[in-house]
Amino acid sequence: MTPCRRSARREGSALVFALWIALLVGVLGTVAMRLAAAGAGASRIEVDLAAARAAAEGGIWAAAHRLALQEPAARPPSAAFAFPLGRSEVAVQAADEEGRVDLNAAPEPLLAALFRAVGVEERAAGVLAGQVVEWRTQSPAQRMPAGDAREADQRRPTFRSTSDLAAIPGVTPALVAAVRDGVTVHTGRSWPARSSAPPLVQAALLQADDARSTMPARAGVLRTPSASSGEAGRRVIWRIEARAQTGAVEARVTAVVNVAAANGVLGRVLEWQPVHP
């Protein structure tokens, strides 16, 4: 990319960011005025909650634009920053999503290692990993209950969210919660980027490496590349969590955003999870 193009892209992203902040401040003022104008029915808590929610959403976009302004190679595997926005204090944490295990692409040994890392017995972990692989290789029609006449969309990804893991026989809600911080459905990577991996995935990668080291080598058989040989993440898909405190009220939003810019405009939101107090 030439210096002129890089500068133009940054200027375009910076302009979009400035316009977004200006719009957000206006929205915050409008929300506050409308709630205040409602009279006695609108309590101070409701005003603060509306402001905190809007500020948390603003934190997501502020982080996304900040990351988009950096060259991918210069982006760290994680980042954290805080700033005031109106009457709210916003704290943001961002992490490269490619450090997580993709349920739609991870090989069976890595999935088994992930389950073992959260305390599942070795044999049971292997069975669950096999069921995950079998589930994602079935067509949507094959996964429907017998007699279900609904039309299946053959283009649907096998796992549309990490919560879909609960559909696997033997996977309990407690197990879904245990692995939630280490899994994704957005990267398409068979092995996560080790440099960006959260602690749970680091533990799984170590177990997967140990398991591979004890496997007897067979002549003429190619093994799946190990996690240690995987390249660093592209640092394009980010999981961003923003918390905003307004008065005594806190609001939190988590999003997965592709920050790749096109013509100075931010990429797309892949996942959005508002958490209300």
C-alpha cells in the first residue's frame, strides 16, 4: 500500500470516527432530554441507564475505529483503554478473535484437548470432540428431527453461535459455559493463533501438543499442522467488550467486529451481545 493510499484510508476512517462520536453525543443529549421531559415517570436511573447503554455502544465503535487506523501487523493481540464520554466513564477491552478455537474448523484432537482443559475426562473428551466433528459435517436436513418438514437452508454454517454447542448430545449447559471464553464461530481457522490465545486455549494447545508428541509417526502419513506451526492471527476480527458507568448504573456490550476498512468505512459486525444491568 502506498503512503498516499494509507494516509487517505486513515483520514477517511478518522472522519467516520469523528462523525460517529458527534452523532453519539447528540443521541445522548436527545435521550436525556426526552426522558427528562417525560416528567415524574422518568427517574434519574432511567436517564443514567440510557446514557450508559449509548456510551457502551460508543465504546465498541471507538475501539473498532482505533484498531482500524492501525496497520494489521502493528495491532497488538489485545488492547485496553478508557475514556470519558458525556457523563459516562467507558472502559474497553479488545482481543484478537483468531486466538480462539473455531467450532466450525478445529480438528478433532484440538477439540478433545479443549474439553480436557476444562476438566472433562480423557475418553469422554474424545467422544465429545468426535460428535462435534460429526455434527458439523452433517447437512441441516440430517440434523432435523424425524418428520420435521421444514425446509433446511443448506448454506447455513454448522455452528452459527457458540451456544449451538449445547445441541451436541452430552454437552451440558455447564460445559458450554466452561468453554465459552475459548471458542468462536467467526475465524475459519483450523488452529488458533497462539500469540492471541486466551489462557484456556493456551492450555488446550499445550495438551494438543503433548498428545501429538506421543503419537507414533507413520511413514507416508501427513499430520495436521500443529498449533505451534500456525502463523499469527490476521488481527482483523476482534472481540470487543465495553463497559460504561453513568452515575450508579453500568451497562455492558460485547461485539465481534471485522475491522477491515473499505473506502474508509468500517467493516461489519459479526456478533452483538448487549448485557443489561
